[in-house]
Amino acid sequence: MSRIAVVVKGYPRLSETFIAQEILGLERRGIPILIVALRKPYDPFIHELHRQISAEVLYLPEYVKDDPARVARAKRWAEQQPTYATSKALFDADYAQEHNAGRQRRWAQGCVFAHELPEDVTWIHTHYLHTPCSVARYAAHLSGKGWSFSAHAKDIWTSAEWDLRTKLDDAAWGVTCTGVNVDHLKGLSANPEKVELVYHGLDFTGFPEPKAEAAERDGTGEPVRIVSVGRAVEKKGYDDLLKALTLLPSSLNWHFTHIGGGELSDELKALADRHGLSNRITWRGAQPREEVIKSCSESDLFVLPSKLAKSGDRDGLPNVLMEAQSMGLCCLSTSVSAIPELIRNGETGVLVPPADAEALSKALADLIAQPQTRDRLGRAASAHVRSTFASAPGLDRLADKFRKVL
């Protein structure tokens, strides 16, 4: 049976469990897969999901200098293909718009991808519409394969409009994981029907049900345990959270645990020091999924203060919110992007405006002091997310689409 090539930026990655979940779900539905990664992993851990995936992985050279001989062989091969002239014209048009080394690197990776693509691969599917999609598109044209995409968050909101339009019009079809994304991409596409909403959802296996008895911590005795899981990057809003924590009444007893790596980790730790918060914060760094689940199950409140980054980058529908809610953990987040598609303010969690530390602090104070409210919101959230955001329907839909090209 033939295979689908699934293109990702790096593999495996702790921050992309939704991709691993999708690959594993498709394999279990009988879809054979080749994973094509633009770079090797940097994370210190892998998830149990990755251990269950059987797909072969083809790693492309992250930079031309990593393996110039491999790139040279691929380019010589490409120049001999009947598809070369039209494929090179696509790259040239892109390069005229984005005249930089990054675009040249994507062409080189696309040549290696097409050259080394096994004969049994009949379709190319790429996660993200930015750099992985450029590589997948060039490889698809060089190899004469059809291609499709899954769009997520940063790839949509930080890409140039001309680049998105070009890819949307060239792809056979695409899916994206939020209603906000669907509306935006349909508005850019010459054929809006190509774009379809498919929620990633969550496989709830391994996530415990809400506890039978609610925690009674209310900030007057034992500290209320606040947790967040997310990369230390601008769009996650952890600087706003630290400011919000400094605004809490001194009478409230709390402790905050952060799980995740990221480029701003040292900066956030220094900010916490300046605010005098360090003795009430535990920075755990990147952790495997098992540790994330354990930490959430021991906590009272999950906080994700997402906001729009200066670059335009933003969250889509963060899996960590669905994971926390599935366990009955009350979630406090912001009304940015697609988060309101998941959290109904006052019903299945609490939402505040993004980048508003005062509003965030007020909501934190209320939830710290009100264990019954946390319990009510957490249980409602668990029922809602388990009934509405299961992964199976989306995986079934993707499997149906891929079966047509196998």
C-alpha cells in the first residue's frame, strides 16, 4: 500500500503533541505515513505518543552547509526532471517576493525531499503554511505529487498575505483547527471551499477524570496551586501573568508552577526576581507528558494568559487548555484568537481581555479564594471538552480524505 508523506518542521517536538496525536491516529486508521522533518529534535524528552508511532522519518538537512554534497546531488537530479522548469519558476516567483537565504534554503530542502522521496509515497501533506509548506510545495511539484496542508496559528498570522494566497491557491485542499482560522483563510483563497474546519481535539486516554472531591484550598492556609504549561514566548503572555501575581492581595497564599522551555525563560525568571516572586514560583522547564498530567492533577487552577505578539503571532486553540479541562481543572485564559471557541466565560472557565494584567489579577484573586467556583467551572469544562472536542471525528475526516489518494 502507498504512503502519505507528512511534513513537519521538527520531529519529535514536545510542543506539538497534537501533530503526534494526529499521526498516531491516522496510523491506527490504516493510513501508512512517512514523516519528513526539516530538522532533528532539540527537546530533551519525547512523549509516550512518539514511542507508539511506527512511521519512518526522513530528516532533511536543516541548512545547506549541513550536507552540501547531498544538496548538490539533489539539485543535479532536479535539473534533469521534466517538472524542473515549472517548479523552478514557482520558486523564482517566490524568491522575487522574498529575496533572502531562507527562501533559497527551502528550495534546496525541497530538491532533497523530492530526490529522496520513496516511490510508494503518493501524496504530500504539510503541517503549517510557512516554511514547511514552502518545502512541501516545491517537492510536490518536482515529484509530480498532489499536496494538502494543515494550518495552525503562527504560520497563518505571521506569513505575508501574498505567500498565503499563493499556497492556498496551489494546494489541493487544506484544513485548519479553529473557526477564526477558517474565516481568515477562506477570505484569502480564490476557492474558499478548499479550506475546512477540523478541530485537533484530544485523545482523552491517559487523562484522569475530575476528582470525586473538590480541593478546599482558598488562599487562607495551604497555598492554592496555580499551574501553566506553555513555551516561554511572547504570545503566551507570561510577563502579564507575573505582573498580575504582583497585584494579588498579600493576604492570599498561592504558589505558581510553570512547565515549558522557550526563548524568554531566563528573562521571565529575572522578572520574577525583580518582583520578589521567586520564592512562590517553580520553573520546571520542558517536561514529558506524564509529568504535565501529574502536575495538573495536583493543581487547583490552570492559567494561560495568551495575547497577540508584536509579530502578529498568536495561539490557535491550545491543546494544554483542553488537557487541563478534561481533568476538571478550572482554566483562566484570555479572549484571544480561538480560545473563546473552547472556554465559555463563566460557564466552563474564565476569560479576561488579553494583555490586561489588572483584569487577570482580579480574576486570579477571585478564583484563588473560591474553591467551589473552581470546582463548578472545572467539572462543567470537563463535560464540555470530552463531549465536543474529542479527536476521533477529526481524525476520521482526515483519514477519509487521505484514503482517496492512497
